[in-house]
Amino acid sequence: MPLSLTTISTLKAYFNALAISHVDIDELTFGNDEVIKTTNRSVQQPRPLWVQPYESFSLEDNLDDNILIRKEITLTYLKVPASELFADVQTAKEECEIVMKQVIAKLLKDKRDIVFVTQVSNWKGKVDDYKIGATHYVGCELTMEIRDNSGLTYDAAKWQ
């Protein structure tokens, strides 16, 4: 059955499977800034895929039972450069961008293959430097909107 990526548990499971299956991604880190900072102090791998799930969402209604839920998530592939030399940092940034393009290609393939039914749109990316704890990473960040039709139903048993 196709997945809906608009729940936290399904989103985490999908990206964990994606991270495990890519040769250049060491692990999935799932959560906000505090999660990655805490993980970095302990056992952060040198090439994580960091997924920041949505913190808010919007509902779009056409006065019917089919509500469109919009949520924004951020994926960041991080890598520790070989050194602080400009050439090494630039090379690492290019490698991060290549991996992120592969992640996008995988998302598009899975959407075509109906692995998930969620619509993915409004892609925005950037390549940047990240200082997490004492570690200098470079990374490619991708923000995207996920949208799902969700039929909201009234459950009389939940009301007194």
C-alpha cells in the first residue's frame, strides 16, 4: 500500500530506509537543531542525512470533505571536509550537492513507482557551511513542501 509522508512516523521510516540504502549516507538524524547538536556531541557520523520534520502545517479547504494538508520539511546532507582548505571545502560542497540530487531523483522515482502518494513540490536548495558543536560540516540543504489529501472525519465517540 502506498505511504503517506505527512505523518512523523512514516516520514522518519521512509527517510531512514533511504539513508540506509545510499552508499554515501552514513545515518539518518531526525529532528530539530537540538537533536543534531546532541547527537553530534556523542556519536555523529561524518556523512549524515538530517531530516527536520514539519513544525506546523496548513489546511486548504474547498468546502468539501477532502482537505489538502501542506507541510514543509527540510533535508540536509552533511559532510566533514577533508581539511579546511578552500579547495577541500568546495569539493565537499559539490559532493553534497551531488548526493542531494540523487536523493531528489530517488524521491521522484518512488513517487512514479507509487511507493508514496504524497505530493512533493516547492523545492528550494542551498549549499552552506554548518558549525555543529566543534565540528565543521558543509552541506546541501533542501526545503520542500509535502501535500496530501486527507479526508477528515468526525468521530462521534470522541465527543461527550
